Amino acid sequence: MDRVHFFIGGARSGKSRLAQAAAEALPGTLVYLATAQAFDAEMTDRIAHHIADRGARWRTVECPLDLPAAIEREGGDGSVLLVDCLTLWLTNLMLGDHPIEPAADALVAALASARCPVKLVSNEVGMGIVPENALARRFRDEAGRLNQRVAAAADSVSLVAAGLALRMK
């Protein structure tokens, strides 16, 4: 079994659904590590909808900034972790002016030390046009670097498009 499985794809590609199904197929306590923050009513509704869709078997842990610590704390024997999603976590770090590289280092270390299966979800943002503003370009670049680091650390990687997963690693 692959302990760390990374699902990457575009928005609405089906990556979260596939990662959730992969986690639910495993025995153990399901823990959803949520990186989203509700800054408006629409996002509040989205989060509530996702919690309802996951069902009672899931326990949700909010970790918009300290994802590595949440993985270390929750990643013990008998758990199955689903991290959704890394691009929102990166957004939170950037908006708070937190240093990205040490956070990525901590994430990779937490993944290496987790004693349970971990499913991670991230958006592939580098397949479109070059963004017109500096912040969007920086985000694209940081997301690309983060995704590469997580893919290298993962046991398996699936690229998701149109609800279908292509196993890349």
C-alpha cells in the first residue's frame, strides 16, 4: 500500500472526490485536514456542503496554517489522513506573509514521519497562460515548487482530469 498518495489536477477535475474515495476504502479513523478559511458567505456554504458530503465517519481538523503540526499530531497508527488542499494552504501562508520554504520543509518532514496513510490534494496551476500580475505569478511559481516537493516525497502521484486519474508515480 502507498502510504502517501498525492492527487493533483485542475479545478473541478474530481481530485478531491477520488482522494476521499481512496481514503474511505481504507480501514481506520478518517481525519480530514482542512486548509480552507471561510472569508465570505459563499465559502462558508461550500465548507458546510463538503462537511455534510463526507458524512459521520469523518472528523474534521481545521489547519489553515499549521498543516505540518496537524499531520504530526493526527498521523498516528490507525488513522487515515486527507489533506485538502495544498494550494489553499499555500494561499494562507502567502496572505499571512509566512515564509514558504520552511513551511514546505516542515510539510515534507511531517509526511515522512506520518505512521498512517496520507492522501493529499493540490491544484495544478501551471498549465495555463502566464498570469498578468506579480502576485499571481508568484503564487503559480510557489505552487509549482510545492507540488514538485510533495510529488517527490509521495509514494504515488495521480494526475486527475475529467474525474479520471492517471497514475504518474
